[in-house]
Amino acid sequence: MGIFKRIKDITTAEINGLLDQIEDPITMLNHYVREMEAGIAKGQQALSNQIFLEKKQLALILNTEKMIAKRTRQAKLAVDQEEEAIAKLALQEKLSLEKKVTLYKEQYETIKNQTGALCEKLNQLKKTYNELQHKRLLLLSRLNVAQSMKQMHNTSVFLRTETITKGVARAEERILMTEAEVEANSRLLQDSQIISSYMRDAALEEEVQKELEKLKKTRKETA
């Protein structure tokens, strides 16, 4: 029983894998593109054949009209030479050719209409193909973004984003604390220098005052 179950599991997995591959959006898009490319190739071949038939029918009309003109000249020449039998044969063939050329022209118009319809259909198919290609690029871009986001969500880094953010905040806080300590030490040093400078200035003030008294005394004596 274990072997049969194992075979069943493997078969089921393979079938599911094939289904996943078939339903894969990129595979589906590429399949549709190839389908349309094959349709366009067949359409172009059909259009080429139709244009060939159109040109062939037109050539048939032109050749028949040339034969009509030729028989007309022959009938006139036979009448001028009083060869009535030959004139009748020429006119008979001329009339037969005129009926044929009328039919050929009707067929030619039908073929032209078919060519126009086929050409229009092929142009519509090419337009749809170009739109599909553009849509395919947009969908591939969206799929790429979606898959990238999915991978990011599944990575341990994304799952630990909150922890990492808190860690960075703690590191920033420690740096700020270190900077604050440096600034505090700097301020203490500056205050010490200011106090020291002030004390030195007081000593000088006493000497300055003595010098000033001397100047005042000298001024009184000379007055």
C-alpha cells in the first residue's frame, strides 16, 4: 500500500506542477502572443495568395480585352475585303469574348472585395497584436513588482524590520548621549577658562587703578 500511495503522490504532484505551469501568467501571455503571431503569419500568406489571384484575374481581363480588340479589327478588315464568312467568325468570337470579359470583371470585383476584407481583418489582427504586446509588457512589469514584493515579505530581514528599526533607534540614542557628554565637557572647560580669565583681569584692574592715580597726581602738580 505504501508504494501505491507514493506513486499516487508523485503523479498528483506532477499533475499539479503542470497545471501551475499552464496557469503561470507569463506562460499564458507568451502562449497568446505566439498564437497571434501564428495567426498573423497565416493571414499574411492568405493575403499574398489573394493578391496573386486578383492580379491573375486582372491579367485575364486585359488579355481578353486585347482579343476583343483584335477580333474587332479582323472583322472590319474582312468586311473591307468582302470576306463575309471570316467577318462573321471574327464577330462571333468577339461577342463570345465580350460575354466572358463581363463575367471576368464581375469575378474580379468579387476577388477585390475579398482582398479588401482580408486586408482589413489582418490589419485588425495586427492592431490587436500590438495592443497585446503593450499589455504584456505592462503585466510583466506588474508581475515583476508583485513577485519582488512577495520575496521581500518572505525574507527574514522584512520580518525583522521592527526589531531592526528599534535597534537603529537605540544606536542613535547612544550616539546622542556620547555627543551630549562631549558637549558638556566642552562647556565645563569653557566656563573654567572664563573664570580664570576674569580673575586675571581683576589683578590687572588694581594695577591699572594705580597707574591712573599716578597720572592724576602728575596732572595736579603741573596744573
